Amino acid sequence: MGGPSRDGDPVASGAVAAIATALRSTRTAAQRDFAGRFAWGIASVACFVALWELVWAFGLADQRVLPPPHLFLRDFTEQAKFFGSTAQAGEDVESAGRSVLIAVSGTTLRVLVGLALGFVVSVALGIAIRYFRLFGKLVMPTLRMLAPISPLAWLPVAIFVFGVGNGPAVFMVFIAVFFMIVLATISQIDNVPQNYLHVARIMGATRSQIYWHVIIPAILPGLFVILRLNLFGAWMVVLIAEAAGVGSGLGQIVMFARNTFNFTLVCFTMTLIGVLGFLFDIGLREIQRRALYWLPRAPRRV
């Protein structure tokens, strides 16, 4: 004769119902938040485009120099023919969409690889500098000397070392984020609250355990913010590297458009770059949210 079944327990049933209601409420709130941000994003872009169109409509800008969006966007097929490799620049291609996709994917891959390498290597080096004191004393003076050098000054070095191809562009993105994140990692480690370290030592944690389970989780949120801030700089340098040392990608298209005074192509390519940068920022925010799963989700203000 057992007790009442759990399915018939009103307390258990009420708890399950409460949990389900809370989950539905959270999901609904997240959907409303996403819908609101999406709507505001569309409204923001629409206002910018409308202002651009008004400037053109009132004759304040020459369409040969600053063509309005409705002109350069409607000529997608005409402009897409330039999105081939260097050997195909200016020639017709079989598929306009495919040629644009090749250029976009090439630039995107270079940014992704450069950012990933820069973030992992710089965070690892920053931790090593603080973990191994002698290593830090030997490396830090050199880092402080090289950090002020503009990423653009590294372009000749990148071309000399890696030749023409993907190497210089990836290296430029790497350099654009490397020094900033190394120094930020060191600063973040130095600013970890001492209470965290004292509690870990009292509980018997070793030095390596303190770094893995206390210091690294404490510094990652700030490092992700710095990575997002450096994302836009990475896009700037990859376009310059593509124009000078790769021979393909969106940077090469911008250079080709400048040399041929094709301002419609310039605006078309700038639009693509802006959209890609925006999507990259959204992707990094989502990666940050998933990687830092232990942090409470703060309400979005923007």
C-alpha cells in the first residue's frame, strides 16, 4: 500500500505548473525584447536612408559622387560583376550573387581567423605574463614598446613575411587586437577583487586552480567587451590589407572602385561592409552570452 502517487500530489503539480509558467514568461519576455530591438534597428536604418534620400532629392549632393541608396542598390547585377578575383576585376561573371558571396566570404573568413587567433594568443600570453613572473619581466618591456605602433605600419612586414595572399590580412587583424587584449588581460588580472583570491586560498585552492576557476572567469567578461570594441578596428585594417597585399576581397573592390571613380560601387561595397560589421557585432554578443553562461542576464538598454 504505497503513499499517493507523485502525479496526484497537488504540491508537485503546482510546482511543475509554476516552473512551466515561469519558463513561458521568460521566453515571451525574450521574444518581446528581440522584437523590440529588431523594430528599433529597422527604424534607425530607415531614418538614415530617408535622410540620405532627402539630401539627394533637395540637390544637396551630386549623385555622381554620393549616389542615393535607391540608385546603387537597384544596380546589384551591374555592380556585382566587379566582385571577382583580381584577374576578373571589371569583367562579367556568370553569377552576380556568387561573385559577391566569394568576396564577402573571403573577407569574413580573414576577420574571423584573425580575431580568433588574436583573442586566444593574447589572453594566453597575458595570463602567462602574470603567472610566470620572470617571463613577464622579460616580455613586458618589449610589449610596451611595440604596442603604440599602428597596425598599418605592420603591413610591409606582413607582406614581406607572408607574401601576397591571405596571410597579410589575417596577420593585420591579429595585430590590430593582439597588443590591446594582452595589456587588457594583464590589467584585468591585476584588478580581480582580492576577496575572491582570499576565499579561494582559504578553501585550499592551488595557484593553478585559482587562475583556472577564479581569475579567468573574472576577467573574461571585460575581455569580451574589449574584443567587441576592437572588432571595428579589425574590419578597417583587413580592408587595407586586402587592397595592398591580398588581391581579392572587399578591400580590393573598394580600391578598384576608387581607381575607376566608380562611386556607385564604392557606396554598394560600403553598405556590404556595414551590414557585415553589424552582423559580426551581433554574433560576438551571442557568443559572449553563451560563453559567460554563469553571469546573470542584465536587461538590454540599447
